[in-house]
Amino acid sequence: MGNKIRKAVFPVAGMGTRFLPATKASPKEMLPLVDKPLIQYVVEEAVEAGITQMIMVTGRNKHSIEDHFDISVELELLLKGKGDLENLKTVEKISEMCEFCFIRQKEPKGLGHAILRARDLVGDEPFAVLLGDDIIHSPGRPVIGQLMEAFEKKQAPVIAVEKVPMENVSAYGVIAPTGETEGSLHQIKSMVEKPPIDQAPSNLAIIGRYILTPEIFDFIEATAPDAKGEIQLTTALNSQLEKSLAYALQFTGRRYDAGDKLGFLIATVEYALRSDALGAKFREYLRKLEL
């Protein structure tokens, strides 16, 4: 098993029902956050961390994701003919920044099943998983890069976590730490998916960034579907924990739940305020806003 993380899996086959009707015909991952679709922010995080191959696990009505990261000959010729070199460079950069592979998840059978679909493309090496619902602003070091550094030290799966208010734990997967801690890195005893508040083992919530080892595929394959017919990644990881170690990293960065309408709006405002092109004018507009 190689130590260097070269590949990242992006499970993007979900229906995006929390954003209906906006996502009836357009993928949630393509919703624009200021001037880029959500999925591009997550891909750029992986590229910044040194990952070179992106594996998109897609579903029906997701063609626009593939089109976005492909070469657009007509658009590039149009921009070149107009002399719009700035936008031409922006468009060319999208298709050139890394290698993309696309594979279908024909039925929505859960996160575990989506990751299992990437097995042949991942092969026998450790890999990253990034969920597009979580947009994380981390200018010092991309969060998936922080996990990669922890993996290099431990040579075991590493999962991103952050502390959430106890009243919110039932919306997340939550880890039970063993008590073995090195700074912000916790050894994991077990994980539970969306526990009742009085049964939550901690308030360390699992966030959509993972470094996994290829052994996880066998554990996913052996995991029975839950009551909803979904194969949960946390169940497979718990099975793997019976045989080997895994860790949770409290990452450095500001996370936005872009899968939630309010979280998406908050991300839009804060990313717009950080924008070199828009920030000053937008801040002035907000100061004068009267509703």
C-alpha cells in the first residue's frame, strides 16, 4: 500500500432534495457560491493539497458536473475571438487543473455504497473522500491536506471532526474517542450515526473529509443496508475499527454547511465579503441595507 494520497472520491449522486425546486433539474453541487459552483471549491481544495486524480461518483441529471470540468471548445473559441483572455484563462484552468474520472451510482444506496463504486478506480492505495456539502475556508492549509499529514504519521484512516453544540449532535455522525489524544488528533473507539442527544458519546461531529485505506472496501461490501436501504460508511468504519486503528482530526478552518439553505446563504455572504473583486462594494451595500 502506497503512502502518498493521489486520488480523491467525490460522492455527488445525491438528489439534493433540501434545495428543491432549485435542484429539480440541476445538481446541488452546481449551485453557484458567488462565482463558482460548490463542487469546484472542493476540487480546488484537493488540488491544493497535491491530489491529482478526482473520481466523481455521479447519478442521473449530473451531466453538468462532467461538462463543467471538461474542455468547452466552443466557449474557448468564442472567448478567444472576442479577445477576452481573462475569462479564457479562467475557463481553461478548470479543465486543466487535474485528471477527472466519472462513474455512476445507479441507485441512491448511501455514502458507503457510493464509495464502493469507486473501488476499481482507486485500486490498492489509500485515498481521500470529500463531500460537497461541506465547504471549508482554510487559507493556511487545505483541510484534506491536514488529514493527509495526519495519515502520513499514523498510516491509518483519518476523519475530520469539529465540536458542535450538544443540541445539534443528532444531525451528525459522532465519534467516541478512546481518550488517547495528540493535540487535535483523537484515537477513535467507535462511531455512531445521528445519535439522540442523551446517547451521544461526544460532541465531536464527523465532517465530510476522510482519508481511507483500501481495506474499507471489503468492510463496506460486508455491511448490510440500514432501514432506509442505505449502506452507511460509519457502520463499515466501525467494523474496520475492530481490526485496526483510526483517528479523528479537529481541523483548522471555517466550515459552512452548504447542504442547508441557511448555511448556503451564510457561505455566500462570507465568501462574497472575502472576494477581492466584490468584497468592498458588497460590504458597503450591507452597511446601507435597510429592510
